[in-house]
Amino acid sequence: MVACGTESGKFRLEGRLRNINQGEFWVYSLDGGMVGIDTILVRNGRFSYEMELYDEATLMVVFPNYSEQPVFAESGSTVTIKGDATHMKEMIIEGTSDNEDMTMLRMELNDLTPPDIPDAVSKYIKKNLDSRVSIYLLQRYFIQANDPDYHQARVLAELLLEKNPDNGLLLKLQKQLKGLEGCAVKTQIPKFTATDIQGRKVTEKSLNGKVNVVMSWATWSYSSIALQQRLKQLKQKHGDKLGVMGICLDAQADICRRSIARDSLKWSTVCDGRMWESSLMQKFGMGDVPANILIDQKGRVLSRNLTPQHLEERINKLLK
């Protein structure tokens, strides 16, 4: 069943949010359904977006407050978003069974305490092994979480693969997870080789400060720019004792390069234009913007995804 009025080979996303007049959202795909980032314009709280789509895709819609919501797109379907811009967690997304299932689950999770959420998500995945929603949940709550559980992610991925043995995304995740389990807290960072925005070679040996930070950022993410400025101040304070490396998720390296020049950032930044598919994001098990990893001088992971305040406090304490 597909919604009326949308041609096969196209997907439409539309809706209305209260308490927002004009603005824009961003949309990107987790699984290759679209290339790069596109913009959805909002006028009088209403928006409509159409794209070519001949298969299925998981889209991520980024709202002005930088919260994100998944939208499960299908060729020939129309999905509708309704809600209040001041209560994004209560947003209703409907139009296909996957989106309606995800909405129902999100409402259930809203009533749980944070420690109870992974167990509830795990139970959902095990009961819905043939659902695209389960693949998203695996990534969101066990791989991209502030405190990733790579072991549980691998267990769930194997269950999903038993049901979907030819799913390319799951096969890719399974391969990634074997490496990600080696980038948890108290483990050594993985070996890597990359080229930064200035054409310089960067490896794990480039993180040679007494304390080091690897962070992900993007020019369209205010919170990541704010964290970057905080790290710039800490770098000025601690000098070579603090090593920093950035991973930029912008789709265009020129945009990244201009931002770095404008903000006078001196450390290495890698921007390969592949956004969330960046090899370094996968190497470090990072799936959010901003995300950060705190590393000691021996290359051991001390912490992951600290809040900006806690990251600054930890760095200052370690470099006293």
C-alpha cells in the first residue's frame, strides 16, 4: 500500500509543526538513499519535500534544535510529520508501517528512564528481526550511543543477519563491529592512516599529546562548532600537551576548509566528503555530531562522548 498522490519512483515528506514559523531542516541518508545533505524549507510551520527513490531508504531529518528523527522512506509513499517544535519527542510520523511502529516505540521510550531504554530496544529488535526499524535502533542505541555497547550490538546484528542474510547494511555493520569492539574505553585506539584538509598525512601516532581529543563536527552543527571553540581555548592554554584531531562531516571539503581558516584552527582535520560513511568515523565508532573521544599519551581510550563541560574539566585535571 502506498499513499495516494505520490508517483512510483518518488518519495514525499510533508507536515506541519506548531510553534515554528519559518526556518529549514536538513535531511541525509544513513544507508545511501541519497547523496549528501539536502534542505527542507519551512514556511508558516508547513513543509513539503520530494525526492527520487526507487527502493527503500532510511532518512535522518535534522531540526533547528539539532535533534534528529529517522524517517523510513519507500518508493511511491508519502510520510507525514505532525507535532510541536517545542516538544520534539512527542512528534508523530505516519504514512507507512515502519514509521508508525517507530513512533509507537518512541512514545514508549519517552516514559522510561535512560538505564531501561537499551533493554526495551533490545526486546523490540528481537521481536522484529525483519524490520528496517530494528536496523536503525541497533545503530542508534548500541553503536552511536554515548556509551556504546559493541558486544550487544554484535549479538543483535548476528540475529538480524540470520533473518536477513543478504542485507548489505547489516553485513557492513557486522564487519565494522569486529573493529569497533576494539575502540571501547580502556582499549587502544585503532591504527589508521588519513589525509587532512591541508594534504598532510595523519596516523594514530599524530595523536602525541599527553592528552588527546578526537572530535566529529560539521559546519551546520552549532553545538559542534561551540565544542570546537572550547577545544581551541584549551589548546591555547595547554599547548602541545593537548593533541586534537577533527573529523568533519561536511559533504564538501571546501566548506570545511573555509570554516577552519575563518576560525584559525591549527590541528589536523579530516574531511573526505563521505559524511557518516567516513572511514575514520567507523574506525572510532563515532556516529554523532558532535562526538568526542579522550585518549591518553599511550593511545588508550579514557572516555567517550563527554559533555563539553566534563571534557574540559577532565582535560584540565589530567594536564595540571
